[in-house]
Amino acid sequence: MKQKEVLYLENLNCSHCANEIEREINNIEGVKASLNFMTKLLTIEYDGNKADIINQAEKIIHGHEPGVKISKWQGEDFSNKKVEKPFSIKEFLGAEHIIFFIGTVIYITAMISPLDGIYRKLVFLAAYLLLGGEVIYDAARNIFKGQVFDENFLMAIATIGAMAIGEYAEGVAVMLFYQIGEFFQEISLERSRRSISELVDIRPDYANLVSENSVVKVSPDKVQTGDIIIVKPGERIPLDGTVIEGSSSLDMSSLTGESVPKTVKANDEVYSGSVNMEGLLKIKVTKPFHESTAVKILDLVQNSATKKAPTEKFITRFAKWYTPAVVIIAIGIALFPPLITVAVNGGNGAVSFGSLFSDWFYRALIFLVASCPCALVISIPLGFFGGIGLASKNGILVKGGNYLEALTFLETVVFDKTGTLTKGEFEVIRILPADGVEELKLLQIAAAVERYSNHPIAKAIVEACPATDEEIIVEDHRELPGFGVVARYNGQEVMIGNKNLMDTEKIEVIIPDTVGSVVYVAVDRVYAGSIVVADIEKPDSRKTIESLKKKGIKTAMLTGDLKANADEMAGKIGIDEVYSELLPQHKVEILEKLMTQKNKKKKIAYVGDGMNDAPVLARADVGIAMGGLGTDAAIEAADIVIMNDEPLKLLTAINIAHETRKIVYQNIFVAFAVKFIVLAMGAGGLATMWEAVFADVGVALIAVVNAMRLINFQVD
């Protein structure tokens, strides 16, 4: 059985390095690793000696990023790992910033000073070493380790080449603006991480544990199942539990996405991550901290980046071959045009190879600077992680970017009926008294007898009956499993049950022409009427189906309910295809049949309650569980979990998926377009190093800012 270790990599800000670290650790025998660049969490699953594997992993990490600090992740919220601090002159004037400042001053001095010849060159060289020394060192170190083609290598070779052909000012300027761009890129990236993490900032910091006659503030992971905690107004509930004293309203928007507070009282379940708005609550803990709702949600969001979307996987593979390719092309640009020109003109001396080579070599250097793939490698995972964070804020847990992207390719959505499109709770929809019997009286008799039953239909009848001051005496109450209930009501014998009970007792009844479950009532063995009970649709089911159709998505329903009930519900809300009276294995068979009929490039989603639909949820391209709050089976079985019971949240998830994909594709298009234009201009001699720097760090900044738009996206 594989063991698991999670490490936090502080100061990890190079997306390309993160990809290389993940790839190399995965090459260790018996290891499966996943590095989430957004959360800086490295998850290692391994067989074998823990110390040896962790030691190998640390060597790989420091080989790529020596400045990374590695610590064991104890389950703390990654968003609190790095706290925003106010601007400090003392911190700003650290060693790195002082060196950068001195280098910049020397560069400006070289530009405006009257120095000439070797002295001017030496001043430029001093500025270059101060501004780019670290980049050159990293590039050289990586070359000796066999890691040649990275951003440090591209910047080093491009700027050293510029200095070699006498372009001192531009060589130093490239390094200067590269460092400035990296600084702002790091700031933007950290703010993006922090902003996205705040979308799911539900982890409690402490718990008020009742200890003997006092209340002690402790870490939530120190609280045991069965302990009593107190939650004051304004505090976040730290652990799942049951209210044993007090009443209040809870803000559960961080869990369900719903802004309307939920009222709770004694014996009600409450979930960690909710905020207590009013009264003092005393809660008995029912789950340990690591199994609480808040921790599960955070784990899902933080680990979601391990399941990369096809677009993200493509860019990762593309970047691996892209950098070597552009280096080879740059070498071709530097060598072939001057060689061909000289060869065509012969040896007549009209064309100087040296001057031609200098010109084309400069163009090749511009090509190298402009080609850095940072914008692509950073912005795509940032985009998907932002979409997943936004979905979580709206009460939708997405387990990976692949599932979020799959929502943009839906052809058909298949629904379970009970608990998904319907409330899953029976309600009385018709009361049909026999001649001479009052409707209210029939309901009162049935409710009085059914009050002692736990059957869902019995509860529906009791809830439908208004309160009465009439004295009611019920005696000799007997439940007949599979048939109904027999009792004495104010001295009269009452039988309530299905048609089989009436047939057994040889009581003639009138069978109503209606859908739903019919409960027949007989008083002193005489038919008194019937009550029709049905599982009614959720308020937003019809709107959900209509909205899906507007998007061109087909709908189907799989249910174990009777055909008449299924057809009636499907017709009412507009479902395209209906399959009824199914067992769980039949649902899988029909779903597989639908999947063979779909377009190969399209996806099928199944939406169920997550309890009895696990086989179908697992088989669909995208399994979506409804009402997953506190339901372990739903969270485990599904790819996406809608934390409340609203089908319309499916449309929210689809809209977020489309917006995420749009932003990701915008970043890809802008990055490729700008780079292609600058690369072409550079090769054609129409661009300088300034444009090349913009094509690198400038486009990366634009991509990060564009991805940040997801945080403020207003979901319809």
C-alpha cells in the first residue's frame, strides 16, 4: 500500500521549474508525485523507504530552485502560509534590492556619462553583472546538471550575445527589465494565489472547547469526537457536530453558495466552515477535524490541480519541446542567412560575412528573448485554479481542471429523478373522499392513525393535516409491512394502506386516475376515500432543463420509479428521454448505450444524489452529485459536487467552466500572437530587444491579470 507525504515549497515561483520538479520526482522508482504550482503543495505517493525518497525529492527541488524552503504540510490552509505584510523600507532594502538598485544606478550612469571606449564598456559590464549575475549563475549551474533549456539559459545567452556584438546598452537593459518584470510577475502571482484562496477561506483557526467548568481556546485538530464546543456570534464553526443547546442563524455561503442564512436549533446538524451570526451555540462534535466538511472542501480544492485539463497537459508537453526548438531556430537564424548570402554572392568581397553574421546574430538574440514560454506555463494553471476557486465560492466542488473543461463539451445531461429533480420528500397532492365523507375529516383520520408510523408517506400525510382541538384517541395501532396500518380511531376501526390491503380485506375501492402513490382509507370496513401522495419537483428543475436546452444540451432521466410517475414528471419539466423502473445496474447499461451514441468529441454528465447512484456517477464522463453537504458518499463518488439541492447550480458550474475556458484560450491566443509577431519582426530585423522583453515578461503579466478576472466574474 502506497504511503503519502505532502510538502509545502515556500518561494516556488517558477512554473517551468515546477513542471520539471514534478516530472523528475515521478521518475523515481515507486513514486507518483503531483506538484500544485498554485498552492505550492507537492504530494508524493510512494513505496519504499520514506527517508530515501524524501531526500531524493529534496535534491531534485533544490537542484531546480535552491531558494525554495521545504516543510512538511500539516494540513494547514495554504492561503495562510504567506500573510500579506505592510510595505517596509527595512525589508525592501534587503541585499537583493540593494544590488538591483546599485546596478540600475550604474546602468543609468553608463548611459548618460561622457565615458567612452574601454571605460564605458567596463561600466556596462559592472551593471550587467550586478543585474544579471544571479540569472547567469543559475543558467551555468543548470547546464552542469544537464538542465539546459530553461528561461535562465535563454536570458543569459541572449544578453551575453548582445554584449559580445557590442550592444552593451541593450544587453544590460534586457536584464534590467527582465528583473523588473519578474518582480512584478511574482507580486501579481502571489496576489492571485491569495485572492483565489480567499474564495475558499473556510478553515477555522480555533475551537472553544468546554473543559470541566471552563472554556479553553484550542486548535481544532485537538478536539475529539464527543467533545463539547461553544461557538460565539461572529465565529466560524470549527468542526461538524450537533447542536445541543442554543439557536442561531448560520451563514453557510462559503459551503453552499447560498446567501440566505439557515436557522438551527437543538438537535440540528451543523457543519464546519459555517459562520454563527447571532446566538451562542453549544455543539457536540460528531467528526474529528480531518474528516470535517471544511477540511474536505479545502483538500478537494487544493488537490484539484493534480487532475489537469487537456489544454493544460498540452501546454506542459508543448513547453517541454518548445524551448529547445526555439534555440535551434535561433541558431539557424544566426548562421544560415549570412552563409547563404555569402555563398550566393561568391567570394567577390561585396558582402562581408562578419557584418552579416553580427546583424543576423542580433536578430537571433531577439528571437530568444521573445520566445520564453512563461506566459503560457503560468496563466493556464492559474486560470483553471481560479475557475475551481470561483466554483467553490458558489457551493460547487470541482475535483480537477479536466472536469471543469469537460463541462464545456457537454452533449447530454442525464438526471436521476428522486432527490435530484424532485425534493425526495413526499407531499399530499390530492384528497379524494368517498360520497358523504368530508375532505378534511378524511385527512384528519388518516393523519391521526399515521402519526405513529415512520414511513415517508405517513409523514407526508401527517404534515398535510392542520392542527385540531378535537380529542383524538388512537388504540391498537398495528403496522402491516408491505400493506399499511390498522388501528382504532375514537372507537372506529380504521385501515389505511395500498390496494393490496384493501383486496385482502375484501373492501371495494375507487381507483383514481392519477399519478403518485395512492393511500386508501377504510372506516369500519367501509371505503372512506383515498389520498394521493407524490414526490414533487424542485422549484428550479424546470428552469434548469429549459436553460440546458437553450445551450443545445440534450437531457435524459433514469429512475427506478414507476413509468407513469416518471413520464408525468418528465413531461412537466421538459426532459427529452425517460427510462423508468430501473435497477442500479440497468442505469449503468443505459448510460453506456447513450455514451456509444454520442459524438466522440462530446461529453455526457450524470447528475444524481451520490448515495445509490455511485456506479453511474463513476461511469459517466462527468459525475455530478447533488446535495453533497456532509455526505461522504457524494464527495467520494462524484467528479463535481453541488453542495446544496438546487439543480440550477449545474448551470452555474457550466457558466463558470465556459468563462474559465474563454480566459485560458484568451491567454493562449494573446501569448502566441504577440510572440509570433515579435519573433517574426525580430527575425526580419524590425524589432529590438525592448519589444522582445515585452513579449516575455509583459505578456506574462497580461496573462496573470486576465486570469484574475475570474475572481470578479458574476455568475448568472
